[in-house]
Amino acid sequence: MALFGGAWDAVVVIFLVLVFAEYMKVRAKASKQFNWIAASGLLVLLVAASPWLGGVVPTAQSGAEMLFGIIAWILLLIGTLWGAVELLKSK
């Protein structure tokens, strides 16, 4: 899952979005949606760390990376679109 050159970069970007949303007081208007985005960030973090965990069960590594990557992408998409709709409604 190489969105921005690697999974670690994606994790940093997702968590920076959450930090700046909190800083700009946008998170209070759509907190459920930002929780979905945070869950996506945690799953991408798991995908980024999975090569380190590959020594335990190497055959399941690629399947788990793909599964968690797809779930993270879906969570990010739902959280982002739902948050955008909620923020547009609040204005």
C-alpha cells in the first residue's frame, strides 16, 4: 500500500490530518468521522509494521497486509466523505 511512497508516509500524513483538525477546532464538529480516520491510521500503521512481524508467520504476511490495507482504505474513504458532508452541513 504505497500511497505516498510508502506506508510509513501514509501513517504520518493521516495522523497529521488529525492533529491539524484538532488544532483548527474542526474535529469537534465531526468527531465520529475523525475516529474512523484515526482507525484507518492505526490499520495503516499495522500494515507498515507488518514486515517486522513477518518473521513470526511469513506466509500470512502478504495476505494480512492486503486485508488490513483494504480495510484501512475503506475506513479512510468513509471517514473522509462522511466528515466532508458533516462539515458542509454545519456551515
